[in-house]
Amino acid sequence: MNELPWIEIISAVVVLAGGGGIAGLLVARRRRRTQDQGGGQATVEREPAAKPEAADEPGVAVEPSTTVEPPEAARDVLEKPAPTAGRLVRLRDRLARSGSPLGARLLSVLSRDSLTEDDWDEIEEELLLADVGAGPTTELLEALRTKVRVLGVREPAAVRDLLRSELVALLDPALDRTLRTEPTTAEDGTHLPAVTLVVGVNGTGKTTTVGKLARVLVADGRSVVLGAADTFRAAAADQLTTWGNRVGVPTVRSDREGADPASVAFEAVARGRDEGIDVVLVDTAGRLQNKAGLMDELGKIVRVSSKVAAPSEVLLVLDATTGQNGLSQARVFAEVAGVTGIVLTKLDGTAKGGIVVQVQRELGVPVKLIGLGEGPDDLAPFDVDEFVDGILG
């Protein structure tokens, strides 16, 4: 008869008596086998490192459930993002094929031998349908009327040049569209990353835009950390982590839905500081149902993350297909978050690109990035000349 495993029996009695139950018994047996197989060396389970605290902010200690999930470089082959230099040409070609109302139809009307009031009404209608807005449309029409009458422009090439110059002026090329992604140094010599908060309504492509922006920065040689502070939308953190893993960028996230977004943002910025990272991109929640709640949440994220490094950019993501609704969203977020730039997504297909003009006029904030496709590298810095050339074809 085999000898009874007295040690296991005694261990089981102790575990059961202590309230561990069957689960505890199984854990104890597994640890015993690990010890036996390891030549008597027991496996030590380490406690997780203590999290930093967001000092002075009432009720904003960084939660123990917040974890840092590094990229799975061992399992995933890292992708090499396309350089930003060649993106503008591709995006311009796509925009030219999108059939924008600001393009071929306007040129065909302006090239007619004589322009009647019906023709000018048609031009006005096209501009309004493209969401250029009533004010900018009136300005553009007056300038075109005057120059067509004075210069007598009729040749297609001359008409195109005239329309192009007016559209460029309308988009205000003097606006600073530079992305502030340079890290800085504090007075005590501490490295401070550039912090970019990305805001916008859920459904505009906000989280996807954060992932694509990370690719832009990696392509430009920047080191990046992502902060998954949209803790209320199911799978938002998973989606962002996947984007980061593809290019070797770590994501700071919470392991539970509904966690405090400010604590996630704080930990992401703190990691960027401690590891000498160039840029921290923070994805935020986009719920407009409760304006007061949105204001409180975004304000809290700004206050808490600023204890490490103040945001250098607050980018508002707008869906170009939403037209006037996008403008309403822009007003709310500008009031709440102090927006410094616009990211205009979905400028392919039936997009209403004229919203660029109206948003800039309304907020005094430039469009800094545009997206014209579903591909991972279909995001590029906004360039007025390239944009106008694209919509004119």
C-alpha cells in the first residue's frame, strides 16, 4: 500500500479550518508541487508596487486597480508607421476623389460666359450644403462677385486660381497649426513630457484618432505613452491598448470599467515623467448627456495631471460628416476644456469639409490634423494649400 500523503492531508485540514475552502486547498496543493519541482525553493508572489498619489486633490488618490499594460512585443510583430512626409499627397488624392461640393461644381459655374443671379444662387447653395456657414459664404460670394466683374475672369485656369486664393484666405493660413509635442524641463531639472488631451463625443473616432496620432508621433521619432482615461465606454481601453501594441507604445489603463479617469491620466503623465517619455496622449470620455458632469470630469483630469505636467495640447476630434452638429459639439468642448486644436476625421466620401471654415471662425482655433480614410496611417497634419488643392481637384 502506498504511503498516505500526510503532509497534504494536514495542509488540507489547516486550509479548510481557516475558511479557505476547496479553492484554497487547490492553491495550497499547487504551491506544494511548485516547491517540490523547484528543488525546495518556494515561489514568492510579490506585492504590486505602490501607486503614486495625486496630492492635494480631494478624493483623487490613484486607485490600486490602475495598472500599466506594456506592449506585447514578444507576441506581436511591431509595425512601422508610414512617414508623415508622404501622407499629405495620398490624402489630397482621396479628397479630390470625394466629390466635394466645393470643387468641380463651383468651377463649372464660375467658368460660364455670363453669370446670372441664378448662377450665384447655385454657388451659394453649394457652399451652404458643404457647411461653410452663412457668414463665410457671404464673404466668399462678395469677393468672387467683385473680382469676376472687375477682372472679367472666364478662363478655367484663371477661375480656378481665383477660387483657390479666396478659399485659402477663408481658411486663414496664418493660424498656428503646430502640434506642441516637445518635452520640457522643470526648474529643478525634472523631465516633463508634452501632454496631449484628446476630447470629443463618442462615435467621432476619438480613440482611433489617439491610436493614429501615436503612429504619427512614432513615425516622427517620438517616444509615447497612452493613457486610457475613457473608463466609461466598454472596450475603449482594450481598443487603445491594441493600437499601442502595434507600434510598441505602452498603455496606462484601469483594470475595471468606470474607474476614476483622472487617476488614470495622472498615472500616465507620471510614467511619462519618470521614464523620460516625449509625449503622453490621454484619451478622455465623450459623454455629452450631462454637460455639468462632463465639465467636472475634464476639469478634474486637467487639474490632476497638471500636478505632474500641464497639458500642452487639448485636441477636439470632430466627425466631418456631422456638419452643424459638429459645430455645436465644438462649442461645448471649447467652453469645458480650453481646446487648442481640431482633428477633423472622416473627410472621405460624403464629408462636409466646409465645417473647417466655420469651426475655425467660431472658436478661433485651427484645424491641426485631418483623417481621410480607415487605414492606420490615414491621419496627417492639416495644410491649407493641400486641402484647397484637394477639394478643387
